[in-house]
Amino acid sequence: MSIAPTAGTTDRTASPAVPEGRLAAARLRPTRATVLGGLLGGAATSAGIALTATSGWLVVRASERPVLLTLLAAIVAVRAFGMARPAFRYAERLVTHDAALADLAERRTAVWSALVPLTPARLGRRSRSEVLTGVVDDLTDVVEAEVRVTVPLVSSALAGLGATVLAAAFSPAVGAVVAGLLVAVAAGCALAWWFESRSRDELLAARADVARVSDLVARQAAELQAIGAEATALGWLDDAHDVLARAVRRQSLGRALVANLLLLATAAATVAAASLVDVAALGGPVAALLVLVPVAVGEALAPLTDTMRALARAQGSADRLAAVLGQEPAVTDPAGVDPTGVDRPGTAPSDTDSAEPVAVDRADVRLAAATASWTGERTDVGPLDLDLPVGTHLAVVGPNGSGKSTLLAVLARHLDVTGGAHRVDGADVRSLPLEEIRRLVAVVDDEPHVFASTLRENLRLARPAAADDDLRRALVLAGLGPWAAGLPDGLDTALGTGGRGLSGGERTRLGVARAVLSDRPVVLLDEPTAHLDHATAVSVTDDVLEALRERTVVLVGHRPEGLDRLDAVLDLGTADPVPTAKE
């Protein structure tokens, strides 16, 4: 069973009104913890620069063979800087990573909460894997920018300014050279950001195409093998990888150019410092210290190019997240209606403190001259008159694009009608809270998801407080009684990744068992036998209809198996679709 399945046939457009709160999870925002981490990182970077410079002074001074006591201060300083650098770096990692992980957990919760109202109408043609990987990866990039962008920028700015002041205190000319190096590093960072931003969209599109083709080849391996199309499919995958490789090469060339430019800038600054330092006035040890400052600064700040690349990726990820989350939901609660509960005919008052669904005695559904559209630009189904009294079993057929999935979305209230009326027990659904309508409906799609958990937990998501006897009864009604009885650990048997696998028929029956367990009076079946052989399809259809004989059932399908068992057939491919009663 799926409360919000991946559905829809066309890309959806967003409303111009963007809900501000829903975009919060997509924003790049430094926090106090990351600024504190930047200060600690600045101390660590400064300690590294001081270590290099002081070591140069110590080596040159020691070559002059002075009294040992004159070297003790420098020796202690080298040891202190050597210990301070990892200590400050550890503190920075501790503070920033702890804050980033906590922020990631909070933002993930906010993102999933924002996605639920958008499903499925605003997710377009995105597959489940595309939505999951895109949102997860993009959100991770945005949150990691706290550590990978804010912290290095703050720490590098502090360390660079400190090194410039130190050099200028001994030699204003060398101080100017170090300042010039900082400008060159800043220019390199801007160039790195530009190269990354220019190639970012192309690279992401290539990676998405590889993921899409890989998912297709893996999921449809049996079908491709059956028609002898393995070589063709692998050719698609090779082409996608070639496009990705070219995009990666172009990006790598830009990165290599920036890295070489920074190395050349560091070398030029070092040579300039060596030629400008006044050895006679300052002495050999101090001169060595000043010559090594540009080297230490260049080495310490070179990773800033990676920071700019991370910034470009995070900005792109934030834009993509905002494009998804900033859409207006296709359906919303009516103004002035409390979504936590409302009295309506045939229902008990909603109890938000209970995990159990509301007990419903009746759920007569009626569509009158109803039309619906995913985009608002064209009508995807209707006008349609449909009467579904309690217990009606209706089959919906028709060619691709005739509006079958759109009709199910309307009945599940994932999409509201654009014309006509949609009523439940006489009440217009748009005047009632979403939760009151959606809790009447269970949706079983063509690929019910199996979670990597036990059979018990895979069922209890439909009704968390269900007892084991209820679970077993649902399995029996869905035709899984003998299968469940033969499991080694019964309801504790692990399913999904790392556990027991399920065939296509077993997955469908598991989805039906969830629908049975949910006690929802309306069950929508979206091509439940699409991937099954004829014999299994007949058996599954018989068991499904028997298990749901007292519920209202709307079954969408392309295949004829079991249609004679339903009360009526609605053919959306006809010019004037009306349900035809079966004799």
C-alpha cells in the first residue's frame, strides 16, 4: 500500500507563489557553530604557517652555531606550533561536524515533510530513485557546505591576514608580496568557482542520465533478456558513460588549470620575497623566515579552490532543491478548516493522538462532469460521471495517456478536479481536510515497496497498532497464508535488502495485505498484475477481489485477467466513457 505513490504522466509546473517556510531546508546558511569552527580552523592554519616560518628561522640560525640557549625559544615555539595545529584542527572538526550532522538530520525531516504535500503531482516524470538520490545528494551538498565552505573561508582569511601582518612587521615589501599572493589566491578561487559553475549542470545531467539508464537496465534485465535487447541496452549505458567521461574531462581541465596557476603564483611570490628581503639589515634567520612565509601561505590556502568547487556544487544543489520544494501543492486544506479533524457523514471524529485509522462505515464516491489536469494547460481526464457506492468493484481500462493514473490521483485526492465535482458521501472534497479524504483510501501500485525490515514491520506501516493476529488475517486474505506459514521466522522474517526476496506476485499480495490491514473502505489498484505471468495474474486478481469484496475497489489495468469478476468496466479510450456493467 502506498499513501503517495509515484504517479503522473507529465512534468508539473510550479505555482508562482512560493511558500517561504518550505525553502528553509534548501538554503545555504552559516551557523554560529561553523563560524566558531572557522575561528578554530584559522588558529590551526596560522599554527601551520608559523611552524613552517619558525622552522626556517631555526634551521638557518642553528647553522650559525650559536649558544644553544639562544635556540631554546625557537625550539619550544616549533614544538608548540606543531602540537597546536592538530589540536585546533581536531577541535574544529569536532565542533563543525557535530553541528553539520545535527543540521542534516533536522533538514532531512523538513525536506521529507515538504515533499509529502507535493507527491505525486509536483514530482513530474521523476522516478523514485531519481527523487531519492537527487534530494538526498543535493541536501547533503547544501549541509556539507557549512563545513567545506564557511569554515575554510573564515580560517583562510584569518590565517592570510595574520601572515601578511607578520611579514609586514619585519619587511613592508615582503608584506606587500604576501598580500599580492592573497589577491592571486582570491582570483584563483573565483576562477575555480566559475569553471565549476559552468560545468556543474552538464556534469550533473550526465550523471543523472547514467543513473537513469543503469536503473532501467537493472530493473528490466529479465525483460531485456527475453527480447534479446541486452546489447542494445548496454550500448545505451556505454553512451551515457561516454558523455559523463567527456564532462568530467572538461571539468578536470579547468581544475588543473587553476591548481597550476596557484602553484605559479606561490612560486612567483617566493622568488619576489627572496629578492626583496634585506638580508644585511634583518639577518639570515629572519630572511629565511620571510622567504618561507609565501610558501607556507600558498600551501595553506591552496585547498580554497576545492572550497569554491564545493560552493558551486552547493549553490546548484540549493537551486534544485528550491525548484522542487518551492512548488505549490496540487491539493491543500481549505481555508478555515482544521486539518486535525472535522465531523462528516459516516465518520467518527478524527483523533490525532491515535495511530489507528478512523473507523468508517460508508464512503460513497461520486464524480459529476469531473475534469482534471496535472499542469492546468490541458485536460488529462474527463469530463467524467462516475458513481461508486460502497462495495462497488470497477475496472478502468484504456490506452496509455487516456487518464487512468489521473483518475486514480483524483480519487485518492492527490489531484483536485479542475471542473465538475468530486463528492464523498455528498460532501465536496475540497471543503474537507485532506487527511479526512486520504484516510479513506489505500493505494496499491504496480511495484509495492518492500522495506529492509521484518514482515511484521512491513505490514504494520499500514496500521502501527495492529496485533499479530490481525497481521496473519491480512496475509491469509491476500493469499499469502501458506507462504507466511512456511517462513522460518514467521512474522519476524527479514525481507528486502539483506533478507528474503519476494517475487512479483508476492510483492503485489503484500501490498494488498497492507490495504486489507488498513481497514480503509476504498482501495485503488494501479495495474497490480502488470509484471506477472498469466497464471499468476489470474490467481492474484482472484485473491485481491476476494480479500476486498466488501470494499470499494477501482482496478486500473491493461490486461483482461479478472475483469469479468468486477461489477463494471470503465473504458477511458472511448469518446464518451461510461461504466459498462458486467453480466
